[in-house]
Amino acid sequence: MKILVLNCGSSSIKFQLFDIEKQLVMAKGGVEKLGLHGSFLKYEPHNGESVKLEGEILDHQAGIEYIMGILISPKRGVIKTEEEINAVGHRVVLGGEEFKGSVYIDNYVMQKLIEYSALAPLHNPANIKGIQAMQNILPNVPQVATFDTAFHQSMPEKAYLYAIPYSLYKKHGIRRYGFHGTSHLYVSKRACEILGKDYNNSRIITCHLGNGASITAIKDGKSVDTSMGLTPVEGLIMGTRSGDVDPGVINFVMQKEAVDAFTVNTILNKHSGILGISGVSSDMREVRAAADQNNERAKLALDMYHYRIRKYIGAYTAALEGLDILVFTGGVGENSDLTRKEVCKGFEYLGLEIDETLNAAARGKEQVINKPDSKIKVIVVPTNEELVIALDTKDIVNQRNAVSKSKLW
């Protein structure tokens, strides 16, 4: 079975084409600067050279047509015709309380995704455009949605409700949904496989640290708390997002700067976080380089970033009543030995000790980085959300086909 996995953002489309039986990524890449000047397509086939094709790519429909075109091109393609694609899996950011797992996309699902766009205006509309584009291109091919929020639907009320009037939750669905769920699920399971631990009898904290960042407490295979909330702004300090902030700050800024809610939202999402504090960049590599050159604001940004992560680990250790495994993933989590070292510092009282040599060598690969006698296992696991989406898509399509066949008999 060949499955195309799509991750559509407002100005980008990422893709991977899987031969799922072989668990082979036949090709991957993406469109960047969608609808903007200088848009381009990156393409990496498993059996050929990577290429970058520049051109005017106006919208998601055109972007996906570009992707389909290169997948079947005689020169660079990895399949002969579009009909070789058996299913399409989509990453969808918010599935609300309705969807607790991946689902086959039908008219009802599409309607719910449109409704949830009010809760995720920066993400769900782009996801919907990707689905609609594929429906136009491959109308008879089954499509599946995998939700960032689904894994966190196991959280108890005490964790996901906000202390605001309960009527606002019932009326508008205002609650903690959490995000990066597919990543947290994959790396927590994979960590237990590597360590030989029982996933359903483990206390795990997963740190997904990238330009967007979140941390999740997992007990006996279920998410019990997570740092992102109604939106992906809450929680950890991120590349350009503020993370936790006093709600009173929003009203104060609106009054003092004479700006509206939209502008404040832009400030919190696009101009805060590491970028806002450092004044250098949202890229941790550039901020670390500036800190090494004694840029005081860059140093401050790193200190704040690491401190916030440590606070959440401490809080979630209490929520889990102990900790067995700490997992790092995401671009920063997988590649920054400094971040892992600083985050783990001070947890010796819990029996957590990392091996600095192993930590320094762990870059973008699966690696246990704790000392042999550390009570808490610490591990780096590169995330693979696309594989999870592909496997879920395979299972749902096969189940649907099996039901259809049984009805024939």
C-alpha cells in the first residue's frame, strides 16, 4: 500500500510518500512560501538526487498539483501514475472533543473540521484546504485525518479545564486541548521499546522542543497533562510564541499601546518567545551563537527557555507521582546538547544523572544519555509523526475495506 502523508500549513505543505509494507519513504519534501514571492518545492526521492524547483505557487491546490506532478514525472518520479497512491493521510491540528483518534474523512468530518476552525484559525483552515485539494485531484482515493489533539483526549477534567465560568466551556468549548499529540505518542512508545520498558506501566515526560514546543506527562500509556492549551501559545517559551503569560498583560498592552486584540495575538504568536527576549532570532542555533559572544539578551533568552522547561518537568513529576523516563525530541530536543544538559541540571535529587559524553554525541539519533546508575532514564528519540499518520491511515482504510467486503457477503 502506498500512502501519501500531507501536513498543510498556511504557507507551506510538507509531504512524504510511503510504501507502507516496506516502511519505506519513497519521497519527501515540501512547498515553502506558498502564495508568496519566491515560492519553491523541495523534493527528495529515496533513490535519486534532491532538487529545489522554484516557481509561482499560488495556493494549496497548485502546491499539491506540483507535488503530484513531480512524484509521477519520468525524470524524477517514484511512481508511474497517481493511481498508485492507495490512500492519503492528513495531519490536522485540532479535532476538539469529537475525535479521540484518527478518522476516515467524510462529509460529517469535514463539517466538524470547519466548525473547529474557530478554535484553531491559524491551522485548521490550511488543513482543510489540503484535504479539499486532494479530493479534487484524487476523488476516489480514501483520506484519513490524524489529529494533534487526539492523544490528549485522555486528560482528566482537573487537567484540561480552566478556572473560568464553566458555562464558557459548555458554550464555546474553551478548555485545554494540547497539541503535538502524534509526536508525544510516537516518542513515548519508541522510548519504551528501546529501553525495554512496559509502556502501559511507566511514568514518562516527553519534551517536544522545536520552534513550537510542548511537554506532556504520560502515565500508563495515556496523556494526563500537557503544556499547550486551547491554542499552541500556552506553556513553554517557544521560537516566537510567548508561552505562559498573565492574561492581564493582554489588556494592559492593548491599553498602553492602543492596539486591538488581533495585534496583541500577533505579538504573542509572532514576536515573542526566544525572538522577543533575545532580539536576535527565533532560531536557537543563532541565539546560542550570540550568547557565546556574550550577548546578554541572548543569554537571558536561553536561561528563561531552560528554566521554563525545568518548571514543567518538576510539576509533571509531581502530577505523575514520580518519573521513570524523560524523552527529548523535536529540532532543539534532538540536536541541542546544551539544552538537554541545562534542562536536566538540578534534578539530581530525583536520581537523574546524564552522561555528558553521551549527551554531547546525541544529535538527531536515538540515544540513551543517562549514566548507568541514574534512577530516571533519559533518552533522545527523533520524532516520526508522518509514520504514525501513515500507519493509522493504513489501519483505517483496511478496516473500512473489510467492513465493505463483509456487507457484500
